[in-house]
Amino acid sequence: MIQDLKNSFLSTAFLGLILIVFLMTIFHLHEEVVHFHYLWNLIGISVLMGIVFGIAYPYLWNYSTLKVTSKITISTLLNFFCSVGSVYLFSLNVFGFIKPYLLLFFAITLVGHIIGFYFFSKYENKKIAASLNSSLEH
């Protein structure tokens, strides 16, 4: 489990950094120089993404024995704060623009996690049923 979570963190953080550099290339074309301090912001965003999507989500949904409502609540909070923190680190101007809508973003994130759980549980049930059916046939 620890090895899986470590690998998941590293790959998610690295892919997150690539995504962020790509976004930075698109949105900061008019700037020729990137300040060294800003690179630490990008690394911070990738670490946030690695922790949330590479460690917390796999642990919650694959290894944790918490109740579904707890998993959805924790996932929603982690995703929301990771998103807000990432936007804050990426651009204070964009953060100022979205700040009045944070409650709406939280509600959308919660609804998305509820819908995501519905499809995840449906997928898991089909996978378990297929496994049981194949074991009964042999």
C-alpha cells in the first residue's frame, strides 16, 4: 500500500507540474521572464495535487474503511482546498476574480463527488460481480 501511494504521489505530482507549466505557457505568453519565486509556487501546486490526487484519493477510495458520507465529505474538502490553494499560488488576480464564487464552487465539487461516487460504486459492483461469476464458472 505504501509503495503504491508513493508511486501514485510521484507520478501525479510530476504530471501536475507538467500541466501547470503548460497552463503557464498558455496564460503567460506576454511575459518573457519567470521569477524564481514563482517556480516554487508551481512546485507547491504540484505537491498539493500529488497529495490530494496521488495519496488521499487512492487511500480513501481503495484502502479506507470509512463510511461513504465520510469519504465524500473528506474528498470534497480536500479537492476544494487543493483547487483554491492552487489557484491562489498560480495567480492572485484569478483568485480575486473567483473569490466571490467559492461557495458555488464548493457546492459543485460536492455534487460532483456524489455523482462520481454513484458511478464508482456501480463500476466496483460490476467488477465484483464479474469476479464472482468467473470464480463460480471454474
